[in-house]
Amino acid sequence: AAPPRSSKNLALLLGAVVVLAIAVFAAVKLLPRSSAPVASSAAPARPMRMTRLTDTGKSIEAAISPDGKVLAHVKQDKGIASLWITQVSTASSVEILPPSTRNIWDPIFDRGGEFIYFIGQDRTSEIPALYRVPSLGGTPRKILDRVAETITLSPDGNRFAFVRRDPASSKSMILVANIDGSAERLLATKEPPESFSDGPAWSPDGTLIAVPVQTVRTSIDGYVVTLPAEGGAEQRLSTHNWLDVSEIAWYPDGTGLVLEASEGFGGGQLWEIAYPSGAERRITNDVAT
């Protein structure tokens, strides 16, 4: 079973909040990385504003609502997790899922903002699952077992895609399912030394799913591919080889993506990839991440 991820960027590009951290493939980061050149052309610059909404130091996961007005975040206190929502305009917070023995990570709003999906794992179980809870609070409902990482919703909100790992074979898979967890369908599989990473993203027009890929050979290479949502061959989008890539999000107009990526041991930064050219540009230069 996959343990909960630590803090990550879950910005959905519809608001001004960015939550950054890095906790993927920690065990393999001691390997050297290859030195591929950065694309010479830069993606168009876009303005970004960062605003602090919490000050407890206990919020570890976050997602912005589709209208940009509400932030969902996981608060962890002495190893016990709870789920909260915070109004962006006032920074006032309300607990919608009280502390329990269930680990919680990777919250995401549905397209209408009425529900929050999250990954949960009971302390007595090794199997993580996808849950759904009303955004105003209520009883969580289990949607699908064996979902351990961030899901991405189709533009119409009727399906979701996710990464699943097979511990026995070390294979990683991209699957699509109906929003109620039914009709699972396999899109692609990777075997070591390649694997799909956390944080796929469904394109705004519904045709593609962008997925981070990690390759571990004599070096560690992280890059982004796109997969046709209805099935077909993958296409590599980024030319850069990062040490780690995760948490992709498309711009609403489909002209580019934002992702968290790390070039070395200094921590993750936000990068932008133009679509379909693949031109890359680093957005942040935060020495504290």
C-alpha cells in the first residue's frame, strides 16, 4: 500500500493559491541524473500571485474549488488527519471531516464544486481507496479500492483517470473509470525501469491525459507524456529530463500545462510546458522548497 504523500502542489489554476513540496521517489533520488538541455524557446509568461490562507503549519494537502472561492485542505495533527474547507476571500475555515484513524491525502473538487474526492486508508488496512464527501460536510462514500494517488476528472465530470501500481510485478498503469467507480478500463502500462508517476491531468477538450513518467536506469529522468483518453499510443511532450515530475494541471484554454518538477536536491519548482510545442519555462525560483 502506498503511504500518504507529503505536501504537494495541487493548484488547479483557477485561483491564486499554490501549495508546494516534494515527496516522490525519495529512495531513488540518490542516483545521478542525466543532463538534457532545457528547451531554448520559452512558454508565454503568465502572471502569478501567491496568498497565504492558513497559518497553523498543519495543512499538508490542498485543492482549489472550480470557482476559485474555496480551498479544501488536509490538516494533520499528531499523526491524525482531518479535512477542512477555507473560504479564500476571508480565510475562515470549517472542518468537514473530523479527525479519525483514516489517513487522508490528495483532495480534489468535482467539476461543480459540490463534492470533494480524496484518497483514504484506514490504519488497519493496507489498501487505499478513493472516497467522496459533500463539500459542505457529511458521510464519506467509498468509490473504488486500490486507488493510491491523485485522480483527474474528465471535463464533463463523468469519468476519472488514475495511476495504479502492482506491487507484485512493479508495473504501473493508467486507468479510466466512471465517476461511480464502475467500468474500469486500462489505457496504458509501464514496466521497470519506467513508471507512471503521481498527478495525471485530463485536457480541457477531453481528448488527452497528460501523465508524468519516471525512468530509473543509470540516471533518473522525469518527463511528461500525453495519452489519448479513448486509447492509443503515448506521445512525449516535454524535452527536459527532470529528476522528478508530479502534479500536472492544464490551463483552461488547453494552451499549456503547469507541473511541479525538481532538477536536483534543492527541491521542486513550478514549470510551464506550452502545448503542443512542448516549450518549457520555469515559473518559480523558491530556494525554500
